[in-house]
Amino acid sequence: MNIPWRGIIYFLLTILTGSWVADGLKGEPLFKEWFPDLENYKLLLTITSMMLFIISFIALYNYRKFFLAVKTLKQLDSCKPHSCLILLLSTPNIVHHDFSFPIEIIDTNFNKVILKGESLRDDINALNSIRWNWQQLLRGIEPHHEYLKYVYLIGSKESFKFFYGVENIIKQYCKQIKKIIKTEKPVNFEDLIELTKIINKGIQQFKELDMDEEDIIIDVTGGQKTTSIAGAVITLNSQVSFQYVQTNEPYKIMAYDVMIHSRTDDWLIVQMT
């Protein structure tokens, strides 16, 4: 542990010199037990004590940050499976008429991929030949698809109408899913306050289903920068984490948690793996 000795010394000096000032103002001779002759210099000693108190107090104030808790963004070693997923849905750039399996995805260059719905990993790999942004959605589901019990869907004004599509996809790949909860109306993905309220509402609904915070993860891949901020804010002082799928190879799923620690903690530095 890295102990802030300088700050501790400033703190003790502030207390000590403060007691000297209090004794001097009360008219009690300073150091009378040790040096009785100094009583004639009581005023001078009181003024000197006040100056020392002010100096030590200013030093302590400037060093205060080493006693405060700090917020760190901790990247988790891996994205472990979760049973509850809060999913911020992006608008698909290629729309299938009903998203019923098998799903035929055709891009603007008439390249075609058929999602059979049998293997999530196989279907993700098949989509490498075209550019379909919901491939990221499938990547985000993959670590959890065998464990998911509950999903909370949040849609923007543009993506809200595609709830039926992602619902069909989740039910196809996550056979054990118990319930998919959908927001009643679109959410403004640029409104941080609205986002945090709706995400907290989803967390509360999971808790009402007897799920713990550590079972919950928020996928912010489908949103914008504001959604990432909202995900970080929500994880502060909670066991909820959030994830983001890399937009470039190797398309790793990055899981994060915002944590509060003392500056004296040995592992203050953000762990990046």
C-alpha cells in the first residue's frame, strides 16, 4: 500500500499548531511545562503559532486529493456470461420483412447471407461477407446467449419499431429465455438523464424478478457516445457492468465497471487487457 506520509504529516501539524493557537488565545502560556520563562513571549508565540497553523492548513488543503476517493474506469478481464441483458438497440441498415428464420440478408451490392438460426457463432461468421450492423448485436449477445433469462430492450425513435425483429432473434438463439421486456415508448439516445432513468428502470425490473446486480450487464454498442456515458454512470456504486463490442477486428467484447477507490489502493491504475 502506498501510504501518503506527507499528507499525514500535514494533517498532524495542522492539529498540533491549531491547539497551540487555541491555548494562546485562551491566555494560557505556551510550553509552560517545558520553558516557564517563555511566558513573557506569549503574544509572539501565539502569532507564530497562527502563522504555522495557516501554513500547515494550506499545505494540507493542497494535498487533500490524496485522501479523497477517486473514480476509475476498470476494464474487466473478460466479459463473463450474464443472465440479464439491457440492450440499447440500433436501427438495422438492412431490414428483413419479418426477421423470421431463416433470415435472408442482402446488402446494397446484392451479396446474400442466410442466417439459419442454428448456430450463433456460424451466423456471426457468415455475416463477415456483408455489412450488416446487427452483426454487432449478435456479437454482443454471444457471451450470454446460453445463460440469458431476461432481456430489457431500449429503442430510439428510429429503432423502436424493430423490437419485433430483435425479439425473434433473441428467442431463436437463446432458447432458455424467460422474458423479454420492452420499453413502452422510444427513448432519446442523446438525452443522458432520460437514458439513465430508463436503464435504472430496467435494473429495477430485473431486481423485482429476484435477480442480483452482478447478474446484469448493459450493452451500449447500439447507441451513441451518450449511451456509453449513461452505461458508465449506472455502474458507479453498483455491481452492474456494461459492455461494448469493438467496431474493428478482433471485435472483442469489452466489459467495464466504474469503481470508487482510495488513492492509496495498490491497483488504482486502470487495468487494461
